[in-house]
Amino acid sequence: MNQKHQEDLAHIRSMMERSSRFISLSGLSGVFAGLSALIGGLYVYAVLEKYGINYFEIKERTFSSDLISELILTMFLILVFALTFGILFTIRKSKKYDLPIWTSATKNMLLNLAIPLLAGGIFCLALLYHHIYILIAPATLIFYGLAVINAEKYTFSDVKYLGYCELVLGFVSLFCLGYGLIFWIIGFGILHILYGLIMFKKYK
């Protein structure tokens, strides 16, 4: 009888989690988002070399309007690829396990994710407008970390650890100005790949 009660309680907890948390998120989404950021970061390094900028040479750098435009386009493409992979793998997992995608939990997660991201996006646009390029990479890491932590209560709780790592990395990069690309590659590339692999193994 006790075993049956425990099974019933486990089933009830599972149903409650499905209704209150977005659990269709796939670890492979993180892996491919990380790969997109990694490839994009390496491409940015190559672009800087093309414009005659030695990234590891410590001196004041001048960015032309053409270079800024190419960097913005690259970041936009990275975002598009990451979102595309995220959506595809989420749909794939939801179909495989017969999970609903668009629920109240999904809406709450996206809302809690969007608020810090929107604030960070506006802040980065202001930095871009005032030509304070050196703070953009730390700002993206910090606001992204806050967004992930804020959305954690509506998805897998493990995601908060990724948020904490992004946050710490962003704070450290504030004291290592001029090396934002390296921190950006670590934060959005390597950390996402590691997180995605761990999540895929744990929740497959």
C-alpha cells in the first residue's frame, strides 16, 4: 500500500511539474547555440584581423562604421541560428515525449526571460550609440545571466547555474576590459555547450 501511495505521489508531482514548468527545453538546443556562438566569435576575430586589428595587442582600437556594421550583422545571425536550433530541438523533444509546447508555463518563462533581455538590449544600444564598445560584451553576459536566473522558476532548476556562471563571467570581464570577445566566446559558446551536454545526459 505504501509503495502504491508513493507511486501516486510521484505521478502527481510529475503532473504538477508539467503544468507549472516548461520542460520541453532540450539540452541539444544549448549545444547548438553554443556552437553558433563559438563559430561566430571565431569569425569576429577573423574580421578584426581583416580590418588590421590585432586583438591581443594592447592599445587603443579604432572601429570604422563598416566594421561595426559587420559585427552587428554577425551578432544578429548568431542570435537567429541559436533561436532556430532552440525552436527545432524543443519541437522535436515535445513531439517525442508528447509534451505541450505553448502553455502558461511557457508564457511565464518567456516573459521572465524577455524583461532582463529587453533591458539589456536597450542598454547595449545606448552603449553602441555613445561608442562605448568596450562594455558591450560584459553587459550582454550580465543581462543574459540575469534573464536565465529570472526564468529558472518556470523551467528546469538546473538552468540557474548557467545563469550564475554567465553573471560571474560578465562581472570578471568588467575588470578585464579589452578582452570581451574571449569572455563572450567562453560565456555564450563554451558554457552553453557544456550546459547543453549535461542537460541532455540528465534529462534525455
